[in-house]
Amino acid sequence: MRILIYGAGVIGSLYGALLSEVDLNVTLYARGRRLETLRRSGLRYRTKDGVKLASVNVIDTLAPTDRYDFVFLTVKENQLYTALKELRGNISPTIVTMVNSLDSYERWKAICGEGRILPAFPGAGGGFDGEILDAALTPRLIQPTTIGQIDGRTNQLAALLRKARIPCAITEDMHAWQICHLAMVVPIADAYDEADDPKNAGKDSVLMRKTAQSIRANLKVVARRGVPITPRKLKLFRALPEGMISVALGITFRSRFGEVFMYRHSVKAPDEMRRLHEQLYSWLEESKT
């Protein structure tokens, strides 16, 4: 089976490395400095056993006739439409969109063609230590890789991920999942942006309470609009006392998990998070009216 990872940043590189470990034919599509690094040093990634070199191909051009069983689209939100327009001319049947966005999947289908979009979301985080990928999968209990249920390809992709020991879950309404996810993560990114000392944002109890209030308010509007709260564990943000949530957020912000999966992305992709902030609160304001 042939896999294309379109976007060789942290997320794309990690999934490419893990999928290559189970002898799949994996290709990374990269540009700029990342392309230079991959061509010079290969895809090197840190594991508990040390640094490994992934067996992957690297390309900088995608021909119309280059056919892959799955294309993992792992780019930033502001790169999404440029990528979709390029993939429109390629014959690969399935594009797994692992992108933070509130846009309708119908817009994506209109660009790439009916039946090609398989919406999903990664469960991973981390960064680069020089030229070495230092990233990890999110614990399954917190956020497995999530795939939208569309047809048999959903189950095929899930089986592929499990073979690579990548925890995954299937949801009936991926768009609702994305809305709920952003309702939670945008206030978290906002907290880092507002903090005088972002790395120690979790120590600011006032900021943590404000973050808890924002998440609760966002999910309230989401539910009022008739969007199901998914996954169900997010309902805890509405059920638990605000003070308890703010304390839990502070502990999470100060943890190793918070550093790897929250802090690093928020501070390294501020433009993307601000754009997602604008999208989310624009959508929430429309809901109120």
C-alpha cells in the first residue's frame, strides 16, 4: 500500500515515521528548508530506544498520475486550500484531511471531487530538536487519532493506523467533533497568548479561571446551536464546577503533557491559532444571532 504524507512538519513526519515502521511504502511531500533537511539527513526521529532513521521517500513535486492509496493532508489551516487545489489534479482516490478548520467539507469536495475527502484529526504533538523529530502520539484516553465515518475506507484507514500502533477512534459527525475541539483548544491557545510568561501560564490562577469560563461558554453556544458535544468527555466542562475545571487546567498546563501537546504548538503556530480564533468566535457570534 502506498501512502503520501502531504506536509512534512511535526504531525506529517510523525505519522510518516510510524507508518513506515510497518513496511508501508511511505512518501513525504516537502518544500523549503524541511525538504533540504530531509534530503540531507533523512527523516530522523526520537524513540524510547534512541534516534531512528525512517525508511521513506521524499518528493517536492506531485505528478497528476502519481497514485497513492491514502494521501494524509497534514498542513496548517492557512495552507489548506493551496494544497487542495494541487491535489485536485492528482488521481489518488482518498485525501485524509488532518487539518484544524471549521470550514464545511462540502467546500473541500467541490475542489477535489465528490468521494475523495475523508475527514480526520491527528492525535499527536511535539517539535523538532535540530533536525531530529521529537514528537509523540497523544494518549488514547485524551485524544486518539479521530476519523469521520463515511464508508468502508474509514474502517480500512482505522485498520492501517492500528497496524502501526496508532490509537484511533471513529466518529459519526467529524464536523461536530472539529467544532467542539476548537471550542476547547482556542481558549487554551488564547491563554498562552495572553500570559506574561507563556511557559508558566498554568501558574496564573486568574488566567486558568478565565480559560475555564471561555471553554464552558463556547460549549454552551455549541450545544444551543444543536451541534452534539463530541467526544462525550467534553461534557465534563459543562458538568463540573468552574473552580474544579480551572484547577485541572492549571495542573495540565504545568504537566509534561501540556508542554508537548499544548504549549509547543500554540507558541510555534501563533498565526494559525489566531486565524482559528477568528473562525471560531465568528461562528459562535452567528449562532447567538
